[in-house]
Amino acid sequence: MAKLLQVTDENFHEALKAPSAVVEFWAEWCPGCKASMPTIEKIASELHGQVLVVGANIDNAPKATEEYNVASIPTIVFFKDGKEIHRTDGTVPYRKLIAEFQSRFGL
């Protein structure tokens, strides 16, 4: 399984140019983030070509973290045409998270 593509403040908005994009805000020091990373990586691999799924380490993307009012991690933010359409906070089980992707993006 491929590692999740990571974005920083410098290229964050470039990722949002994709028609459908999802960003997981996380940090190396966050136990919940480490627990959820395999799930988001699996979904990114399964939906490759349909939805752009990236990670944003809050320590490397503090401006984006503040801009999107991320108050806890992990937080997964769904974007359609560059606009936020949904978010989840905390660790989310695979079935529930893949259902969110399917519902939000009509997959």
C-alpha cells in the first residue's frame, strides 16, 4: 500500500483544485492519527483516480490548519470543487469512513 501523499502550507491549495479531495489533518505525536492512518491510506489506494486523498501534518501546515479551524486531530475534511462539504473528527472505522466517501462523492 502506498504512503499517503502529504501537503504543506506551500501546496495545500493546489490539492484543493482536484474536483473531489479529502485532507486528513494529523501529527506524528498523535496516537489517534497513527491508528487512523492505515484506514485513510487504504481508502486513498482504493479510490485512486476518483478522489484525491492527502495528509496534512499540522506541524507542516499550520496556516491551513488554522484556516480550516482544525481544533482536534485527526480531522478529515472533504472538499468538492475546492469548498468544504463535510468533516469528521477522531478515528473513524473503515466501513463508516468509506460510506462517507461514497455518499459525499456519489461513488
